[in-house]
Amino acid sequence: MMRMLPVERQQQILTWIEEEGTLRVSEISSRLGVSEMTVYRDLKPLLENNKITKTSNGISFPTREETTWNDRCVYCLKPATNRKSVQLIKTDHTIEQTCCPHCGLLRYQDIREDVAQIMCRDFLTDVTISGKTATYLIEADLNLNCCQPQVISFDSRRQASQFQKGFGGTLHTFQEAIVFISKEMQGPDCCRH
């Protein structure tokens, strides 16, 4: 068996967890042909970055309920401290944050009864706007390094239309965007990795 780099072993571990749900350290050690200590070293950065969690049965992906980190997307667990982030202000006055409008719309769809307000940022001006009145550009030919299909929010439909002329994609209202994204996804774990 060819020796793998730590990053390759980490990716393999994530793939196995995705396929099987939970794995024991001894099982990972056996499959990779490395010591359990090496597995623990490989797991350490994955645990620190909240990509995996320890459970009584071994190692698995964190559940959404375990995701309470303010700097992580509650939907896909990616960092949520960028200008694309979306905030869902709930009726109990707690705030959930997602990394982008894609995840914000999907999370809103999941907990809509509990959401008092959804806030996002205008892509061009970086001003905070209401998610319910925003215009969304979906699948523009512009790589923002985020969840797919990519969603960009705009305060002004006119500016969104002008942006669309240069980068393509389709324009949607809040409700239309939720329907579009929901139809595109094959389950709740669409953008976890």
C-alpha cells in the first residue's frame, strides 16, 4: 500500500464517514495501515475545525444541533464570517448564521416558523438588507468559492439585472429562490463538504 500524506488520510477519513456515518479509530487505523496514534494526529485538525465530532461510537460528522459556533455556518459548517454570510434572527431572539445566501435560504426553509427576520448583505455595496426583499442571482458565472448552486443577494433588482448581463444566471425573489434552491438539492447535506 502506498504511503499517504496526512492530508490524503484526512480526506479518506471524511469520505468514509460520509459513506458510513460513524467510524472507530481502530477501524480507521486498520484500513489505513497506520497506528492509532497517527490516526489521532490526523483527526486533531478535523476536530479543531469542527469537520468531525467524537461520539460514543467513534468519529462522525457534527449534527446541526451540535453546531453552535458563532463563526460556522449552521447549515454546512463552513466559516460564516465573510461578506456573503446571512443571519437568521429567530423568534426566541437567538441568531443563526450561514456562510452564504444558498445555505441561508435552505436553513430558512427548514425553520421558517421560528424565524422573525432574515438578513443578508448586498453583494455590491456590502450593506445589510432584508433577505425577504432582496433579489437573488443564482448560478452566475463567477466563482465565489461557496456552496452550489451559488446564490448572490442584491438590494436593487435593477443592479442585480445589470450584474446578470455580465455574469449570467437567473434572477429570483426570496420565495422563488427558496423554491429553486430546494429543487436543486438532493437532501439536507447538499454542501456539507
